[in-house]
Amino acid sequence: MKKDSPDTRAYHHGDLRRALIESALSIVTQEQDWSFSLRELARRAGVSHAAPHSHFAEKRDLLIAVADVGFARLRDRMLEAVSRLKRADKALTAAAQAYIAFATENPALYRLMFGPALADGAATRTAASGIGAETKAVLEDLVLRGAQSGVFTPKPDDAAALGVATLSCWSTVHGLANLIIDSKVDPALPDHQLVDGVMQLFLDGIRTRRPAS
Amino acid sequence: MKKDSPDTRAYHHGDLRRALIESALSIVTQEQDWSFSLRELARRAGVSHAAPHSHFAEKRDLLIAVADVGFARLRDRMLEAVSRLKRADKALTAAAQAYIAFATENPALYRLMFGPALADGAATRTAASGIGAETKAVLEDLVLRGAQSGVFTPKPDDAAALGVATLSCWSTVHGLANLIIDSKVDPALPDHQLVDGVMQLFLDGIRTRRPAS
DNA sequence: ACCTGAACACCGTTCAAGT
DNA sequence: ACCTGAACACCGTTCAAGT
């Protein structure tokens, strides 16, 4: 970052791999365009169009690298939103708000993360290894906390029930994010209100009787 | 369909528009590949590569036409699953099962329907007019029925509460479909079981006290 | 009205060759 | 090890010209 003066392009550029990822990220977050080409990235980096292939065997590999950064940012954002909240139900709602805010502020990146980055077009189901696992882990942890503190109905040692609750929460939030991004939701209603309503309904399904004060 | 014998290709093909859509549908449903090109469709139809553009100004217009068929099929499948069930909660679960079955059996078509068909890459939010409205309508109707029959908590005239419930249901089902397709869910668990668990949780949030017999 | 053929400005990927 | 230049086999879209 601070090695060379801005215009001193090394013959071999020095750090092309990172430059390509950052370039892709800036296109996707600033121009909201996830349909960039490897050749354009190469152009911006000032290298030949074939250069990227010495760092990424396929375009998908570059997309995966970009998606990874996206997932890290999403996780950080959720964790930050959650950090000051003790009650698991409040924290879960806050995490959902952060999740939807991330998606609506960076729809192109969000689409890239869950979109064709790994689904190669011909594959029936994505061979998604651990992509997105960080996101799930955050929700999983909150659900477990809620179970342990008695705020949620599943018993802390009932793995199946905890799994269903986590999956249910993630599905709801993920689905809502997609519907909002795809303009399937009345745009008159502010996002945070939608999230509040939907999360309240979700929490009603797993919260123990005592109505939250 | 029955006008010409199979190989009598008219000079102007007769019905290229439909042929292109059907060709695209068969590629997408049989080969599970939604990354086809207009030129390939033209090849299969035995016309020049420029011919499609006399029926579809942009490739996206063809994709929209394909997506429309997909949404009609999804709606039909949901309606059929629901047709014999009277209780709104049972019907909603059946609709969800049909929804997820459709998505997992036709992941490529499902991705095309909700994917970049309308999201043109540069647009922040899709200018999705009524695409997918049929799907929402089915769920909306079931939620309303449940409210009217007293199975669900929202009052039948509380539009806001009904809207939240519908959105919540669609989000959950849509999100679950995406997570399954994208292999973000433990593949050891059968889909119908996942749907059952998730829907049960959802219903717990809006069902009136009386535990379903 | 519907289609063809050629053309334009792009792609991703490969591969010998350079440094 | 990293990159270039040329090449290959594609794209979507446009547009004059044909029938």
C-alpha cells in the first residue's frame, strides 16, 4: 500500500493478486456492477489481459476471493451490531438489521456472494465448501445463547432444534434480503421496519412465553 | 405444434419466438444450465444468430419470458399442492414443500427466475415489475384464509399484519430454497424435513394458541 | 414482417516466448 | 515466478440487404 509512489508500476507490478481483488471490490461496491470482466480488471491494473490467469486459474476463483472478503465484511458488521446487546432476541434482531443493511447497501456484492460465484452455470448444486460459514456461525451462536439463557424454547443440548432455529432464522433474513434487493417488496416501507416486523414474527415462534418487556 | 412435420423448416421458421423460449426452457430444465447464449438458441432453431433479435430486443427480454413460464409453473405446483387442504396452516406448509421441491428440482430455472434475469448487472435494484407476483399472491391468499378462519393471529382486516406475515413466509421459504440450492445446508437432511421444521417454527409464530391436533 | 450475412467490439482461456 | 502477445473459439448487438 505504501511501498511505491502511486505511478511507479513495477515490471511485474509487485502485488497483482491483491490489486485485482481490490479493483473488483471497488467496481462492485462503488459502481454496483458485478458483471465486470477479467480483461477490464487487467486494464485497470495496467497489465496484459492474460496476466490475471497467473494468479487465478479461472474467473470463478477471483470471484470466490471477492466473495470471501464480502462474507468477512458481513460477519464483522453483524458482530459489531450485536456486540453491545446482551439479550439474545434483541441481538438476533440487530444482527438481522445489519444483515439486511449490508445487502441493500451493497446489492451487487451481495448478489455476487450468493450468486453465480460458485454456481458455475452447469452445476446442479453449488460445490460451496465453507463459503458463508462465518455468517451462519454468527446466527448459530446467538441462537445457542438464547437457548442457554432461557429466552428461546429449544433446549441448549437439543442440536436438532437449535439447527432448525438457526436455519429458520438465516432463511428468513436471507430471503428477505433477496426479496428486497429484487424489488419484490413494497418499496414504500422502510427496510428496518420490514426487518422488525419479520423478526418479531420469527421470535414469536421460538421465544419462551414471557413477553419481552 | 402440429402444423408442419418435424423437419419441415419454413424459410421463416413460422414460430421462432416460441421455439426460442422452449429451447431455452429445455436447456435450463434438462441440462440445468442457465448460461446459454442467444447464438446457441439460434443454432438449435436452425436460424441465423441474428434472428432472435427480431423477437427479443435484448437477451434479457428472452430471459424474462423464460422466467415468466417458470413462475407460472411454480404457481401451478403450489396451487395443486394446496388444492385438497382446508386448514390454512397445513396448506401453507404444503405450499412451502411444493415451492422448495420446485426449486431443488429445477435449480437452474429457479436461479434464472430470481437471478440476473432482471438484475442487469449495473442496476442497483431490479426494476422488477410484476415478476413473481403470482407466487406472492398464493401465499398472501393462504395467510388471509388463515386469518379469516381464526387459525392465524392477525385480524383479517389488519392489512399491515397480514402483509408482514406474508412477507415473512415468503422470505423464509425463498431463503431456504436459496440456501439449499447453494449447498449452505447440511445435505444429509432430506429437504422435506427441513421444510417441515422451518415451517413449524414459522407457524408457531402466527398460529393461535390451540395446538394443532 | 421476418430473417440473413457481415461487421463491430468485446469476452475467457491457452500457450509459446520473454524477463 | 510472473508476465506478454498472439491466437482460438466464442459472445451480444447492429445494420444493410434480401425474401
